[in-house]
Amino acid sequence: MEYTYYPGCSLEASAKGYDESVRFVFRTLGQKLVELEDWNCCGATYYMSTKETTSLVISARNLALAEKYGHDIVAPCSSCYTILYKTNQILKDNFIMKAKVDQALKKENLQYNLHLKVRHPLEVLVNDIGIDSIASKAKISLYGVKIAPYYGCQIVRPDRGFDDKENPQMMNLLFEALGAENIYFPMKVRCCGGMLMTTYPDVALELNKKILESACENDADVVLTTCPLCQINLEAYQNKINKKFKTDFHLPILFFTQALGLALGGTPKELGIQRSIIPFQLKENVKGEAR
Amino acid sequence: MSHQDIRIGVYVCHCGTNIEGTVDVEKVRDSAADAPYVTVARDYKFMCSEPGQDIVIKDIKEKGLNRVVVASCSPLMHETTFRKACEKAKLNRYLFQMVNIREQCSWVHKDRQSGTEKAIALVNAAVRRVAHQESMETVRVKINPNTLIVGGGIAGIQAALEIAESGNKVYLVEKDSTIGGKMAKLDKTFPTLDCSACILTPKMVQVAQHENIELLSYSEVEEVDGSVGNFTVKVRKKARYVTDQCTSCNDCTEICPVKVPNPFEENQSLRSAIYKTFPQAIPNTYVIDKEGRPPCRETCPIGQEAAGYIGLIAQRKFEEAARLIRQQNPLPIVCGRICYHPCETECNRQFVDEPIAIKNLKRFVIDWERNKGGPQAPQIEKKRKEKIVIIGSGPSGLSCAHDLALKGYNPVIYEKLPVAGGMLAVGIPEYRLPKELLNTEIDFIKKMGVSIKTGMALGKDFSIEDLFKEGYKAVYIATGAHKSLKMKIPGEEEFEGVYHGVDFLRNINLGTAQPVGSRVAIIGGGNTAIDSARTALRYGAKEVTILYRRSRKEMPAEEYEIQAAEEEGVRIQYMVAPVEVIGKSGKISALKCIKMKLGEPDSSGRARPIPIEGSKHDLQFDTVIIAVSQSPEIDYVSPKVSLVLSKWNTIEANPETLETNIKGVFAGGDVVLGPATVILAMSDGLRAAEAIDKYLNGEPLTSFKSRRQKKPARRDENCRPHSYAPRFKDTPRKARLKIKERPPQERIKDFKEVELGFSEEEAVEEASRCLNCGICIECHECERVCEPKAIDHTMEDEIQEIKVGQVLITTGYSTLNSDCLIPYGYGLYENVYTSLEFERIVSSTGPTQGKIVMKNGKEPRAIGIIHCVGSRDINSHPYCSRVCCMYALKFAHLIKDRTKAEVYQFYIDMRSFGKGYEEFYSRILDEDVNVIRGKVAEVVSNGSPENGEGDLLLRFEDTLIKKFREIPVDMVVLCNAIEPQPDSEKIKRLFSLSFSPDGFFLEKHPKLDPTATATDGVYIAGCCQGPKDIPDTVAQASSASARILSNISKEEVEVEPIQAFIDPELCAGCRLCNDLCPYGAILFDQEKRISKVNEATCKGCGTCVAACPSSAAKAKGFSDRQVFAEIEGILE
């Protein structure tokens, strides 16, 4: 199947590994990703809380461009996914807002007719391709790897039928089928603080400490995330957390597609894993069928 | 009345500023004064006041008014007031019209000009209308002094006692097997902490003993007809299966093998299928929980209670299982080996994995019984002298003889062949049913007083006339279907080596040689064909081939028989049929065959075989056995034996009574059904025995107890065996045990039994796969141990019709159990309880005997109690459940009293509003309970459940100190919301009630009339009207009773005459209206051939008025002229 690909700003820079691994995974599974040409920054969640109409216009521009491609738009970053999805929903429900946005879009000769579906690679993999199909293509079993699947808050809330809000299972089931062990991880949907790391670092550091603590308590080997902001918060600030709270975290934080890519036989270089601050290495794992 | 006589008075009310604020009242008055026939128009500040009413009365008297219009508030408020005022002035109340210019004008508009215009239009309309109104009289209906109360909780009990004490009769209907409702589940009640059972049970006993209360427990209302004063209610009294002889000795619950979660204990412990809800239940008897009948029993043509004996096998009670089987089955050895088991085909286990091997389990039990010495001969008490003869000793005749013998008769069986047993002896091969076992079965029946005479053929050796002449009083013909059908192909009757299936098998079984060559062909796909094939193999045939004209899946033979044959080396060729038998020197040498293809389904539902042109080919065979079905041999039917035959040459008999056209002669089995099965023939035999007995007793041939095959309801993998079990698709799988068989190469060398039966361990294991469909498996163990003989599994539901004048609904509440509870860990963590669950924990008769312990038995160190779970929540219920704050405090007190645990209570507001409630709250505060203002956000586990003891962490915001906190506890109690009952929709429909937005029943007025409803004669009280505590519930029950008693004492109730009326001159008697009336209020006068409205029940909905094609049905108070006048008034 073909999808329109919206990388978003982070995937071009600090989360390059996510971009590389998403492309690898989709390619290996025989799915086509066509990058949206001339896409612009989605505005991210924070903008919408301050200037709603403008943020909707900025976001809707991407939707209008993507609509022409005729395929579902896939946005790996949780924030981009949330924003594009919310924009789509607001334009569907609120005709006054839609009229305003249409007016702005017309200035660039664009039009959005609400024909687009906004998707996230995790649910595309699970719903469209299917866990069984992915597991059958796995080259390396993840047996022995203890993962803490961290969904973060944006991907499940507000409710858009993505998965259960309190206890989502998509990553759990996917990686279980690949042989990994899901540890007990009650913090899986706890907020990482997002942008607060830059504005209120004390709050954010504490939130991230709790998440890491929960993962380490149950001996996780790696935390898998779906969002560049969560990933950078959890990984890049581990030193600061250690200093502040006198802890000793050295937990690798990967994007879930990087771990999936490894199972599908990708090399760390192909998946951008060499960019990680805290190194992750798959132990000598069983080759062959994952299940 | 001619128009000159109309004198209208119009009065426009200011209602203070309520109307005057938006509507220019004086302008309206002036406009009205100009309208035709208006004698006087006034305005006044408060028309409803005494001076206001006096103005109207004075004008009527002094100005001779004969019509009045008042423009003020809603008729719901004051129509009665003004009508009464008119009556005081001797003016008929229906010559008054009210205009609502407050709620419908002033309150909904802001613009004074348009508001006034609207008010003027409305008043004008009323003035035009009222001119056409005519006097009417209210209808007076006599009130039946009986009352129905639906719901036996504390509200129903209180009301029942109140009304019964006045000397009037009360019917108290309760759905559960005992009254008491939710209050019976409580331990202590707030604020006095008295024990709930102690204050409730005396009232319950009073209800049981009161002479004016008829208690219909375990019953539900099914249908309601009529209206206030005269309701006819049909109540379904569900069968308890326990009679009044029960002494509550409890022997039955101990022996019952079925255990299901106990709903009274909120599913925290188990109870058996026979149970008493709680020790002080009223009525104080037991009840058996049956959810329909298991499909195995439903579909068995003799109604064998398979689930019952399977349950007994699972408990190793083999003797009881054998006894149960024999109670219903006269040929258990036979059935355990060769029955075609419709029970297995319908067994619900098939939706999980595979059906239970019921036939093999029956075989195991009967073999076990035989090894222990065999069954005891039954005691037969009464002896009957009447002579009965049964013609045919097959399964049908034997079953009939068995049951007749049990009833005390000594029937004689006449059998044509030299051996007894019918098809069992001469159709079924030895390796499936050994003759030794069949004869054991037949001997047992003979010992009961049955004699079998062989070599007696009907029509040859005796006739029906002869029998009656010899003094036989009844005859049962069960001669079966033993005549082979011919294929009618050339050569079929010519050559040696061509046999027909049933003849082949019969001759072998009777000892006549049937030489079989080495290349044998079998034509046909049924059991006879398979039997013939496997028999031929055992006679040394080298190659046995079955030729079948359709494909495998259309073959009527049993799948495992086909498989057994294939294992033994039988080959099967599909889609081929012979068209000619080719012979040489008088013996068969080949078959000319033609290939077939499958076409559209024929009358049997299977694809029709169509010959393929040009595909004829010869196949070499030296023997052929043709087994293409049988038909009855009815050569004895003659003018002397003048039985009526059907077009298929079967005897015609009544399917219910098995009577034929000859009096005293009954017929059943294959001779009536055509070639069928053993068990269907047995079903006929058992029915015939009952029919003959009734016939000889001179009783009518109705209400038979013997069972027939019933089709179970459609099910699929989403259904459950009963409501306490998981769905079929969620049930853990376990493969069906295969019965041991002799290896194929060994077994074809002889005719010894092929199947070897289950071992004891295998039988118990296979029986444990049974899902106990319908809860009670009817093993009859309870019946066996019940000394007073109070158990009757054949009881049926009864419908009782009662006539009452008024109804009180006190159906109570349910508690929230939905996804809302998941963030609090309910269902995820062990020690999270709902309020009712915890209530049972603290009760001394509950699952922990009142000890507050965690699931692992240890005492908790800290308990969190969370208020407002699902209440005051826009995502769930926006209302407050009213009682939770108080019972949460009660819990805190009980916990402090019995344990050393810390208690943390999380509230939003503390609602302790009642008498003694605030004092109770202060007391709890003094008991060192931590009361925290803040809603708990979530309950999470404090670590992996495998580590530690599963501490729960409460995460919340302490709003008084404005801090986010986390507290570890061992146990959490959720105060989950009170909700309407799940079946309140049904009650709403039955009694024409409405819901308020919160889902509880709607009262007439929330402040001034909380126990009446908009439906006359129906009242509500207690939690079904809205959440409330016990004091308020009792108060409402008494209040509703007062209203009910007041109406009873008035003896009559007034009904509005705004009803339909059918003009007898115009009615054409088409009766269209009869069925349209939703209240069944139209009667048809057969003599006059016209319809008439029943004034007592007509609600004035107008449906018949709209539908009547002759315009004979009119609405009183809403005539066409009145309505058009009103419309014109608005449009002017």
C-alpha cells in the first residue's frame, strides 16, 4: 500500500534515526512512503493552545497538499500526528472554522475537502499490515530483550480510537510477537513533560525520572518510544537527572521502528541507531522465525 | 346553542411581571374585547388568587357568561383552579379554555411587540374555539381496591404493609427468589449503625404472614392492560422446581455438583444450582437456578438428561448416573453403542472445540453397571389386567413394552422374524452391537413381565380383528421398514451375486449364508451401505468399493462410520452410479456406470446428481450389494386391516397421540416415519405406551409427559452456556477424547466389537469438559437426597392474572460497573472493591465471615475509600448518588473497629445532610480517619505484581494543601454510583412511565408530588425515582401508600372526558379502529355490528379519530369545528 509521508521537523534533525528507521521498516515490509512535497512545520501542540486559527491554517496547508496525493498521511511524530489529526477533526466538526481556514488556504490556491485520514506508523503497522504478517518477515528474534513500551500521552489522548487510553497494547502485542518480553510498566502513558524541559526543567526532570525509575525497577533493557520529544527527554537528559536525583540511569531509549527494524534484519547504521547517546546493542540473538 | 346566546368572558393575567414584563396585557385585553361574542374582557395582576377567581365568578353570575377564557400560565398549573371556579358559579368546567401566555409566550420571548402580538393571536384563537365548546361530564370509574406493588425491597415491603394494614389486598411481585432487595445485602446502616438484617427481617416476616398480602416471589410482570381503577396484569411466576414441602434442611446444596458465582455475594463466592439466597429469605424456601434446558436434552427424542448423567460421571457417581439413564431410557445398552446422538450434534461444546462424547460416556456407565452385576429389576406396584399386543419387537416395540410393563401391564409382543430385536438384531452388524448385549437388554425387559412370541406375522398368522376378538384392548403397530428399495436398473433381479442391503444383513444375522466374492461393489451412501461394506470385508472380500452418486459431504452415513470403513480398507468412489448390471452365465460380472455431476439442491436439500453424457464405463465386480434405502412392508394392509397409508407407503398416525384410523390401534416407529433412527423409533414407543395407558384409563389423549425431539435455539460462539460462564469463544480449549478402537487390520478378521469403550479415568476426564449449560444439569441428586420429597424438575412457569386498581413501582437501583472503574484498578488489581462487594466482605454472613482481609487472607495495613466514582461526573452520571458519603464514613468506622488499618477517605464534598448524619461525621473524624479533599486520579500498582504484596498506590491532588500526593494502601474501596436498574426500560413500557434525564422514573412534580407519575394510577417510590437513603425511601413508600389509600377510600376516580366517541349512526363496523387503539379501549358490539369506545380505558390519544374512514370516531373536546376555529383565530 502507498502512504503519504509527513516526517515533520524533528525527524529531519534531532530524531533523524526515527526517519531512517520508519523508511526502512516500511520499505522492508513492501509499503510505499511518498514524502509530501513542500510540507511545512505542523506548528506542534503548543501553538494550538495560543493562536488557534493560525495554527489550524498552518496545519491544514499540509492536509490540503496531501489530499492531492490521494493516500492516507502518515506522521511518525506523536505531536505532528496529534496536531494533524486534531486539525482534520476540527475542520470536520466546525464549519465556521473550516470557512475561515478555507479563506486563508485560498490565498495560496489551495483547498482542503476533508478527504484525508491522518495515521500514525504504529497503528498502520498493526492495523493495515498486521502483526502476524510482520512477525513472519522477521529475520531476528528479539527473544531475551526486555522492553518498556512507552507510548507517552499524546498518541492516546485525546481519544481518537487509536488504542486504549489507560492501557494501550499495540506496541506490547507487536513486540511480543517478535519475541521480546514486555515488562510491567505502569508509566507507559505518563507524560514526559514535553516542552517543559526547556521552560520548567525542574518539573520535567522529575517526570522523566519517574518514568525511567519505573522502567529500571522491572529490569528493562530498552525503552521504546513513538515520539521524538519523549525520546530526547528520556535520553538526552539522563545525565542531568542522575546529577539532580543521585540516580544512576543508563537506559537506552530507542524509537520503536528502530527496534522493529533490527528484528527485520536491518543494521544499526541503516536504522540510525548509531546516533543514540546511550548505546544499544542487541545481544547475540536467535536468527530465524521470531515466534 | 345558537350563536346569539354565546357570552364569553376573557381574563388576561399579569402574573406579576412574569407575563406583564414581555406582554402588554392591556393591549391583549382590548383586542379580546373587540372579538365576536366577547361580553367582557378584563386584566388582573394574579388571576389564580382568590380575588382573581372571584372576578370570574361574579361576572358569570352577573353578566350571564356561558364561556370563559383565561390567558395566564400553563394549564398544568392552574387549569383545575379555574375550572373549579367556573363550577362554583354553576358553569360546566369544559366551557372554559385556558391560554398559556406565560411559559409559551412571555418566558420564551424577549421582544415586547412580537410577544404581545403572539399573545393576542393565542387569545383570539381561544375565543374562537371556546364558542364551539360544549358541556361534558367527567367519567367516574370505580376503583378496584386491590393494589399491585412491583419490587420487594424495603420500599415495596413498607408500602405493602401500610396498605395491607388498612384492610385492602396487596399483590407484592418480586423478581428475585426472596424479598429484601439491596437492604438485605447491607451489614450495618448509617447513622445509627443498626444491623440491616435485624431491622429488615421482622418486616419481611410480617409480609409473609399478613393475610392481606399475596406475595408473588420469583415472578415478573409480563403484560399490563387497562387503566387507573382497573388494571389487568399478567404475572409470570417462574418455576422454582422446589415445592412447599421444603423444610430448608440444606441437604440438597451440599450434594449439588454445579457451582456458579453467587450474585448475592457480588460474585465473590460460589453457590450451587439449588440454593436459598440468604438464611432469612422470605419465602423461606430454596430454588433451582435453571436458564433454559441444555440443548442435548432438548434435542434428544426421548428427552434424556445427558447433562445430568455427565455431571454425575464427572463426580465418579457412576451408580447414580446409571440410575438416571435408566429412568428415561429403556434401551441404554443399545443407545450407548449405536445411537446417532443428536445430542452431540447440538452439544454447545462444539462452539469451543468439539462436542462431548456423550454416547461413549453413556456406554461407559452402562458397561460399568453391567460389570457390577447389572441393574436392579424395577419394582412394579399396581398390576393392570388389560391385554395389550405390540406388533414388532424392534426398538419402538421394545420401548413401548418396557414403559407399559412399568405401568403394570403385561404386554405381548408378536414378532414376524425368528429372533427379537427388529433392526437391532437383523440390521446392525455384530461388530457394532453384539447380539449378546442386545439379548441382555431384551431379557431385562422380559423380566418386567413382557412376553415375546416370534414367528407371528400380521396378516398371515393373525389379524387385527382376531386380536380384538381375543380380548386385546389395544394394539401398537411397530413393524418398521425392512423392505429394500430397488434401483430398477436392468439386470438387478436377474443375476446371482446381486444383493440388497437390508436383506443381505438380515440373512447374515439370521445365519443364512450370503456368499461374497472378492471384488464387491456397494451402491449407496447410508449406514446400511457402510454396514454392508464392512461386513463384506469381514467375509473375505479382497476389494470393497462403495459407489456413491454424490460427493462425500452429502453422504448420509455417520462420518466416523465412513472413517472406520476407510481405515479398514473400503474404497469410496464419488459421483458415480450404476445404470445396468452385466452378467455372464447367470452371475454378475460387471456394472455399467455413469459419471455424475452435482446440480441444484433437490427436495432433500442436497445437490441433485446429474448424469454426464457419454461417460458410461464398465467396472468389474463379482458381487454387488444395493443399499439405497428401505420402506415399510405393509403387505398386511387389506380390507380386513384397513389402515390408512400415506403416499410413501407408511402408516398414517397422529404425530401427537400415535392413533391410527382404527380405534384402539396405534402405530409408530419406521412404519410411520419411514426409515428413521433408533432413537426416534424409541420416542414413538414411549409416547405410544403413555397414549395407550391414557386410552385404557378413559382419559383424554392430551398433556403428555413423554418427551419429543425439540429444536434448540440458534447459538454461535458468542453465546454463553449460562450467564456466569465465559463466552464459548473465550473458554479454554481441550480436545475430545477418542474412544479406543481395535486396529483396523486386526478387527476385519472377525465380528467382535470394534470400539473398546472408555476407561474410568478417560470417562471422568471427558465428562469434565461438559459446560453445564443452563446451570442446573438435572442430575436429580437433590431429588434423591430430599427427604420431604420437595423437588420437582418438571415444574413449569405459571401465568397468574390479577386485577388491581392501582400500581406502585418500587424496583430499586443497580450500581455502576463500567469502564469508569478501570482507572481505579477495578478488575486489574485484586484488592479493589466496589461498595456492594465491600459491604458483603464486612457482613458476618459474607464470603469472609465479616473479617476485613485482603484476597491473600492477610489484614490490610491501609485502606483507601474513594467517593464519587462515576457520580458527579459528566463522563458518567452527572448527579450525586446521595448515600455514598455516609456509607463511606460507615465503612471507615467499621474498618477502624475491626482492624488496625489506616483509613484514607477521598471526597469532593461531604454530604451528611440528614438527621444524625453530621454528628456521625464528627464522630468518624474523631476516630482518627484521614479525610482528604481531592479526587483520586488513578490507582496503580506500587511495583510488579510478582514482587511484594501488590501494594496499591493512590495518586491524587490534596486540594486543601494544594499538593500532589501519593499514598500506598493495601486495599481500595470505590463508592460507585447508583444507577437505574438495567430492566427499567421494560417497566417503563409496561406501565407507560417516563424517564427523567438521569434515567430514573419521572415523577409528577419533583417537589410537590414526588411519588405520583403522569400516568394515573401508577406511582413510584424509593430509589427507582432517584438515589436516596433508607429513611427517605421508607418515607416515600408511606407517602405513595397514603395516596393509594386515599383513592381507594374514595372508591371512584374521575377520568377526563377528553376521549374518543364513536357516533353509532355513522359507524360502518369496519373495525379498523379496534386494532389501532394502543390501549385496547375499543370494543366491538357483535349484535349491532358497530364499534364502541370503553370510557374507562380510553386515554384520548386520537388515533382512531384520525383513522376512521367514516368520520364516525370523534374526539370529545377536540371536534373539527373547534380545532379549525382555533386555527382561524391564530391566522386572523
